[in-house]
Amino acid sequence: MPPLAEVQRRLRDAIADENPSSDVPLLVGGAEPRRRLAIHRRHFETSLVGALLDKFPATTWLIGSRAMLEAVRAFAHLHPPSTPCIAEYGGAFPHWLAGRREGQEFPYVRWFAELEWHLGQVSIAIDQPAVGLEGFAEHHDRLVDVVLVTQPGARYFASAWPIDELMRRYLADDVPDQYALSPEDIWVEIYGSRGSFRFDRLEHGEFLFREAITNGVPLGAAAEHALEAVGDFDIGAALQRFVMDGCVTRIDSRTRQGAAD
């Protein structure tokens, strides 16, 4: 008899595999092991397919329900969850979907599905009390080294297609008979809390600045990052807008070395 961990792995693979066969002998007790295994496989597939369809209704609308059902079934079997939290399942689906025929028919499907994934994730966040501009007064002599902690529902998303326009049409149920997209680099701030969300385009420098801060980069380094891309970027005005938008929840006065530690 193989070790328990090996038995568990093989049973997991038998449930996830679309054509299980070799691990049926592991099932003992009772009759008709294939039929008993099939019950678990149907529950596995139904649960994951349902979860993915619930997370990507706009993507289903875009590529069609039949194509989406085929895609999520295949994804569920090839990429079963790696964590016990079903809310986290599906983050890899947009990139995987782009490698299928749907990615050739809709070359922007990856970015559209990624935007939808982020909207779903931020909508379950809960806002934290925001810090105002007055909170920066005590840090004025070491401002470049502070790390700003931001709202949990803020995300930053870059796309090679203007899929935000298409998403707005979907959400407004305003879809013309024909709609063509042309490639265009866009930078989007996504913000959500308690079941609601919004998404807005940012200028490139503002996007880089806010994204870096949200990723835990010290304020001075975030400013340098934005200035490297946009030489005339106004750091002071950008920081003021960021704070006034209620995005900052804490000012961490660690030094660069402390932040690295």
C-alpha cells in the first residue's frame, strides 16, 4: 500500500482527470467503485464549473455560453484549486482562456476577463478609515522613505485593449449589433467595497505611481518610478489626489532598510 499522501494525490488526480482509470483499484469497500467515483467527479465538476461561471458572467456574454461552458469544464479538470478557498479560484483562467480558440476570435478576451476577475475580487473588500493630508505633517522630514498602506479594494490594471469601454457597455446592457475594438494601451484603477465597484482610466504616470505605492514601494521610489516613464510628472499633485481620494489608510514611517526587513 502506498503512503497516505500518495493515495490522496492519486485519488485527487482520479477525480480531476476527465478519463480516470488506473486508480479505481484504490477504492475498496462496497460495490461498483467506478460509479462511486463518478459521484465525486460530478460533484467536483459541477461545483467548480458553477463557481467559474458565477465569476465570469461578462466573459460568458462575450464568447457565448456554449464556448464558456466548454472552457470552464476543461479548466476545472486541468487546473483544480490549489487552495481551500473557492473565492480565490479562477485567477489564472483569463490567461489560460487566451490560449484557446476564443483567444484568437477575441484577441482582447484575456484583458476583458482579467478586468472582470478584479471587479469581482474588489467588490468583496471592506473600506478602512482613510488618512487625510494632515497625517503627513509629522513625516515631512522623511517623506521619501514612508510606506503608504492603501485600501484593500484598490487594484491597478494595465491592458493592451480598451476593454473598459466594452465592460461599461455590458454593465449598462447597451450593446450595439456591431462593436469593434482596436488595440490601445490603457491604465485602469479598480476600486470596490461592500458589493460595489468602479473603474476609471488613469494617465500613465499616475497609474505607475499609485500601483507602486499599493505594492508597498516607499514613496520616494514610487515617485522615481513614475518620473522615469513620464519626465514632467507632478509628484506633489499626484500624492495630494491619491490621499484626497481616500486611498491611504496608514502611513508607515519605516526607513527603506526597515521596509526591506
